[in-house]
Amino acid sequence: MKKLCTQCLHIGYEESTIYGDFKTELVIWGCAFFFAFAGSIKTFLWVPASILFFVALLYTTTSYKLKYCVCPKCKNDSMIPANSPKAMQIMGDHDLADYEIQVPSKRTILGIPFRNLILILTTILIAIMLYKNFN
């Protein structure tokens, strides 16, 4: 269902957004990956690598569970159904009409989302590190 943003007057489909910040998640996963890589070489780093891995995993799963819908243009959560009386009044007041919606591009590497790629690589390194340490 198309919706109208009451802030920027964008007409289109709302976008699902997670509560977490991509840059924060990238830093946490980058640190976890670094310590996992270093821990696979030096065995005494398995404790901080494991802790950072579980912190990153907790942050990612929490942010994926807490989603909300926002306007794709202004990122406010002020979208209302386009066929509602209030939306009809706003569209009439500002002489708005439907237009083609542009789909935002996703962050991918070789078709795999960047988050998933970091998660897979860090999980593999943690598994190797823990196997070497406890074997």
C-alpha cells in the first residue's frame, strides 16, 4: 500500500529500517574479525575474540529484531496510508500526484549482503581459533 510522508510529502512505499547503526555494527564486527584473525595466530587472544564475537552477534540480532518503518526519502516515521482522509486532504492542499518509486540499492559484495559476509568470515575464524585452542 502506498503511503504519504507528512514531513516531506513523499508518496510511495515505506522502508523497513533497523534500530542499529550500520557504522557501529561495522566497527564491532571489524574488531571481532581482527581479534578472531589474530586469535587464530596467537592462542592467548581467544578470550577477547570470543567476547567481541558474541557482542557483535548480540548487537546484530537485536537490531534485526527491532525494526520500524520509515519514509525512504527523509527517514522519519511519519508515513500514513495514501488513501486515508488526512492524506487525501494533504495531497489536495499541496497538489500532489503519484510518481514512480525508486528502490534504494543494498550494500552487497558479489551479491552477498556485507553484514552476512562479515558474520560468516568472523564465525569461521572464531571456530578455527577455538578449535586450535581447545584441541
